[in-house]
Amino acid sequence: MKRIVVKIGSNLLAHDEEGLDMKRISSLSRDISELQDRGYDVVVVSSGAIAAGMRKLGLKTKPRDIKHKQAVAAVGQSTLMWAYERSFAKWSKKVAQVLLTRDDFADRKRYINSKNTLLTLISYRVFPIINENDTVATDEIKFGDNDQLASLVASLIEAERLVILSDVDGLYTEDPKRSAEAKLIEYVEEITPDIEDRAGGAGSGVGTGGMYSKVLAAKRAVNHGILVHIVSGRKEGILLGLMEGEKSGTLFKPKAEKLSSRKGWIAYGSRARGNLVLDEGAVRALVERGKSLLPSGIVAVEGEFDVGDAVYCVDGQGRRIAKGLTNYASSEIMMIKGKKSSEIEAILGYKYSEEAIHRDNLVLL
């Protein structure tokens, strides 16, 4: 386990009086520096810009509209980075600011460029400090929270482990703040609907992600063969302890058959531009027989998309079955849906492919 992504949540860094909790940042910087000295490559995904900005601007409550959130994040991001710069400098370490939006993952070229940049920083023994680029991100291109960003970064750099530092000890059988009967779930072999239900609940007033978002992030990561920990970041030396094999928080088992980097991008990085509604035969062909999607199995087209765009394949009830890169635009599929592949050229006057989506460009969900 030599490449790790550490996600640090807002609740760990926010301080009522100072904006940022410098003692905690210093403690985490010391542990992360020690991990590097032990031979680990560590990438940090850190929240906290808005919390820092709120303090500098004298705000008591988190802004609700996008323009004010973006302004507060812009004010706070420099403070957040300066805090990390000072803390890591104590251990003679260097940091680099990396701000990302959803578009950096949705576009394949930008995705690869982001990967190359992060791996180059690692090769220089510099710690990338990654945050969402709140200043330019709108709802359409936002991750939603840094839990999702951390899982995407972990798959992007092909990390072996993702550690999500929270303000709670891990995933419980029920909300520990509401029930004295709640018990910590130490090990999750498979993220089932029951596990997702147990994680349900709203996030805090400072950050955007609750336990549910962390479990969804874990679900994405384990599909890439990444070991995931959700642990309390309030415990001193927690990172070093995990690397030494100590049990803490909730451990999520990675899947043995992990998604390739490209299929992982299709599943979680690319942005779907529409839906293809499939008949029962096509659903069975995809799920049970591992086949490509043929035009004959498509009954309806939803949305507008071009050749090479990502689309969801849904069944008659609207449930998402798969996601893939289409060989035809929406206008073309409207004309060939329900038709045999041998009829494509006669209908369109040309034929890119026998398949609407080839199996190599398709990921089951």
C-alpha cells in the first residue's frame, strides 16, 4: 500500500473563533509527512476554504447562493493553502494547490492531463492539496462534495487506499447522535442497499457531505480495487496507525475484479448527456450475457447527445442498468432504434458501427 489519498473534511478543520483549526492541520501535516518518509505517496483532498472565508469576512452562517459561496471560497482558499504551507514547512515538505471541477474529469484529455500533473508532483515529493474549484464551478459542473472528489482522485492516480477523515468514528448501525443503541460497523465486505440506508442523513452546516456521501464515495473506490477507511480525524496518529495495521473506524473491502482506468472514467468521470431506454431482451443481453448494445434493443431516446458522448442505459422503469459511450448521435439513434444492425446503412446512408454502444465502451451499473 504505497499510494494513498487522504480526504480531510470541513468539520475537522473549522474553528469557531479562528476559522481554521491550526493545531489539527499541524498534527495532520506531521503524520502525512511521516507517511512520506516511510515511503508512501500521499495526495490530500481538503475542504475548508469556505469555513476559512467565512471567518475572514465575519460571516456566521454559510452562504446559500452560488455567487456568495464562490466569493467566500475565493477569500478562504488562500488562507487554507497558507495554513498547509506553513504546517508542512515545519517538516521540510512542499505543497502544491490543485483546484479541480467536474469538467476536469468529464473531458478525457483534461482527465489524463490532471493525472499526469498529480503524478509529476508526487515524483517531486510535493504534496498535492486538492480542493474543488468553487470559484468557477456552477451546479452543473460541481462534484457535490469533496467525498466524491476524493474517490475520483483515488481512481485517477490508481491509489491503493482512500482514507476519509471524518468527525465521527465511522459507519454505525444507526445515527449515534440519535440512538444510544448505535454500534460501529467495523468491516463492510459489500456495499449493499442496506448499508446505504444505514448511512442516510443530512450533512453538517459547514460541510456538504454526510455519511451517505462518504459511503457512496467508498462504493466508487472499491469498484476500482481501492481499500477505503472512514475514520475519525480527531484521533492523534490515526493515519500512521492505519498503515501499521491498527483497526479503527470502518473498513470497506475492495472488489477483486476492479474496473480498468478507462472504464472507471466512463462510469464515474464522464458526464451522461442522455438516456437510452432498453427493452427486456437488451437488458438481459447486457447484464447476463455481457453483450454490446444493438439498435434493435432500444425503444426510446431521451436527451440530445453526439457521437462519443456518455449515456445511461435504462430499463422500462427508468432504472440505470449501464453507462457507455455511444457510436451514434441522438438524432441518428432516433432513426435506427428498434431496427436490425443490417438496416443501419439503408436508413442513415452510412454506418459507423454495428453497435449503438460497444461492450468495450460499456460499464454495468
